[in-house]
Amino acid sequence: MTAKVNQSQVSQALPNSKGLVTPARLADLMVPVMSQVGARRSATQSRSQEKMERVLRATAALLDESGAEAVTTTAVAARAGVSIGWLYNFFDDRQALLEEIMVTGLVDLDGRWDAVGFSLAGPDWRTRVAAGLDVVIDFFNASPGFRSLWFSADFSGRMLQANRLHDDALAAYLAATATATRPDAPDVPLGIVTQVFGGMIDKGLDLAYRNDPAGDKHMLAEMSRASIEYLDRFLA
């Protein structure tokens, strides 16, 4: 997922990961980012919320059926049954629609991780990590639009930077939850260990789904095994 990014524009548009405070809950990882990517404002009234849900379902369906190039403000508005004027009250352009799919997807993933207690805490951290890995695999299999966007050429710019901020926040959160390290562990800061762990997950998903829409089960199993064994080198 390489992309040409205008770093000066991105850094002005999004917060810097060095300035982010590690949240107390996984469900809050995206809070510093989500207000600056995607929809320009939230739908507050119930009728607008229902329209917003239709817009996101329409965007996700177009992504899965025809790819990111099929997502235009006109096509989404028509499919969702909303006026183009209503759509522009919330989204600047098609890019903002795609960003919202990414943002809402990551918020959903974080909530699922919270629900299974994904962390490095306690002697049962392996069980917690295994549950977290199962969650991200299930999410990739079932989240409408997200995987199609993840592998598209449109996953770039602000989306790429927002995803990196999310990865950094997740690594910091996991490092903060670790409660015991091995006495013979290599002298590597836990923040680096959890960043490498996150990178192993990202690459494993990339390899597993790149050529197999259903996800190569052997690749996913190896991703889970190898990433847990890597953490085992450091955690007691």
C-alpha cells in the first residue's frame, strides 16, 4: 500500500502522532483523528443519521461491487436516495466519502478489540492477543467496503496518514498495557516491539488477501503464530 503523499499538506491537516495522548480505551484510538478526516460534521438528528447510514452503506456497496473508481458523490447520492445537496452538507467530495469508510471501519475494529480485551496485560496475554488477531481477521472478512478500499489506489494521502496515526496509537496503547517482561528479553523498548507487532499484522493481512478474496487461511494462521511468538520473546 504505497502511495505518493504530499507530506506537508497531510501534516497540516492531521495531528502529529508525537502529540497524541495514549487513550485509556481501545475504542478511543481514533478520537483525535476522526473529526479531521471524512465527513466534515456528524449527523445529529435521527433523520440525518438514518440518511448518513444509507450513504455509508451505498459507498461500501459501490466499493465492493465496482471498486473505488465507482464511488462518486452523484452515484452515492442516487444509490442512497438522498439529494446531492444533502450529501455536500456533510462531505466535500468523493475522497471524503472514502475517508469516512476508513474512519468508521477503524472505529468499529477498535470497538471489537475493546470487547475482547485485546491487550498485553497479565499472564494470559497470549489469549488476549489471539482473540485480538481473530477479531481483525473477522473484521477484514466482514466489514463492507473496508477491504476493497484498503487494497485500492485511492487508499492514499490523508487516509494513509490517518491509518498510520491509528497504528501508532495502537502500538502505544499495547505497550502501556504490558505488565511483565522476560528477564532475558532483548533490550528493545516495548513501544518498538508493539510497532513491529502491528507491522507483522498489516503485512500478514496484505499477503493473505492480496490474491485470495477469502483470505489465505494458511497465511493468516502463520501471521497469528509468528506475531505471538515474536511477543513471547519479550513478554513474561
